[in-house]
Amino acid sequence: MVEKKSYSYFIGGVIICFFGAICFSTKAIFVKLAYRETPVDPVSLLALRMIFSLPFFVASAWWSSTKSENVRVTRKQWLAVAGIGCLGYYISSLLDFLGLQYVTAGIERLILFVYPTMVLLMSAFILNVKIRPAQWLALLITYAGLMIAFWGEVSFEDQPGHFYKGVLLIFVCAITYAIYIVGSGQLIPLIGASKFNSYAMSFAAVAVILHFLVVNDNSLFNLDPQIYTYSFLMAIIGTVIPSYLVASGIKRVGSDNAAIIGSIGPVSTIVQAFFFLQEPIHLLQLTGTALILAGILMISKK
């Protein structure tokens, strides 16, 4: 009975991470729509995303602190939460928003999703976590799917002058996000998924807003109404909801498995880009989708 319950708990974590990754993948779509249809700059768009998100995280942080099972956080842990939060949702997001000016949503997902490899390597060499053969095989299958899915786009796209600048920005974003995933995997068991996520995101939101105030002289109160719409949707669907799903999923399955499951994100982006950005879907993308789903199903079984 205990083993069955543990298995169900793990599978529940897989499902939670799955939907969290899909919600997170909407962010690139909203960003590209905002860039295409409004004259917004990356820093203003990111600031609005975090301003709309912050009330939810502050409320959740307060609620988590009032619960009977609330864990007292040490000063060292507070610094770790602040540092990891700012790295994962301030630095990473800023790099991603800047990079999306120069590459398509599909290319962004391809580059960004090298982070599961980095997570596994960091877990193995820094935290001495043993990587099971099934995890390596699942990782190879999902990455084979990713490469097949995006091969046509990468090979035949007419690359503009700033294309490689965008590639570099998003690659560094992948590195910083991998550090966030590994760090959160260490802090969540000590602090709790909801409390960690609430405070980490709150710290990141404050950092983003301060960054806007320092580097940008524009006002956030007289923008195109569409900018507010995309920012709000990005905040709720692409930030608040998935951040709690992923944090809860990491608690159940671990940061390394959560990273592999997150590989469904690029597939989700392909489908959404087809409907909202009119980016075509090719046979190679469908083949890659099948491999990615196969890899995710593999790590769903012990």
C-alpha cells in the first residue's frame, strides 16, 4: 500500500510538472505577440509582468507563513531564497525577454531547453546525485525529439544580423535557469514548495521593478492597452500558475526529473506558435513531439 501511494505521489508530480511546463511555454507567445503588435520594450514588458504577478505572490507568502506547519527560515536560507529567486526569475527572464527580440518563439524554446542537460550535470558533479541509466536514456530521447522537431526551422530560417546575439542571450538564460532548478530542489524540502515559490518570486519581482526604475525613464501608466492585456495574461497563465505547479512538482519528483518533464514545453510552443503567431508545423516537428512524449513517459515509471 505504501509503495502504491508513493508511486501515485510520483505520477502526480509528473502530471503537475507537465502542465506547469505547458503554462510556462505561453510566456514566449505573449512576449512575441506584444513585440509584434505594440511598441513595448523588454524591460517595461518584464516589469509589467512582475507587477501583475507580485500581489499573488505576496498574498501566498503571507498565507504560507500563517500556517501551523510553517517552517522558520534562517538568515542563510533567506539569502539563498532571494539569490535563487532573482537568478531564476529576474536575470533569466531579462535575458529571455531581450533574446526574444531577435529570434522566433520556436528557436527560443530550442535553445532554452538545453537546461535539463545542465541540471543533470550540476546534480551529478556538484551535488553528487547519482543519475540513473533510465534518466540518461530519457534525456537522450527527449533531446533527439527536440532536435528533430526544430531541425527544419534551424536549417532553413533566414537568420537576421542579430540572430546570434539572441541565441547567446537565451543560452545564458538557460544556464541561470538550470542553477535555479538545482537550487530550488535543495531549498524546497527545507522550506516548503509554496513558501519557497512565493518568497523567491516576490524577491525577483522587486528586483525587476527596481531594475526598471533605474534604467528606464518611461512611464508604465500611459501604454497601449494591448500591452497591459498581454502582460496580465503572461503574469497569470505564464508566471503565477506554472511557478506553483513546477515548485510542487519538484517536491514530488526532484529537480532532475522535473527538468526532463519540462521538455514538453517546446512542443507546446510549436502548437501555440502555429495558432497565434502563424508559424508553420512540419512533419519533423510532429515526429519530434512523439519522441519527447515517449521520453516523458519513460521517467514516469520506476
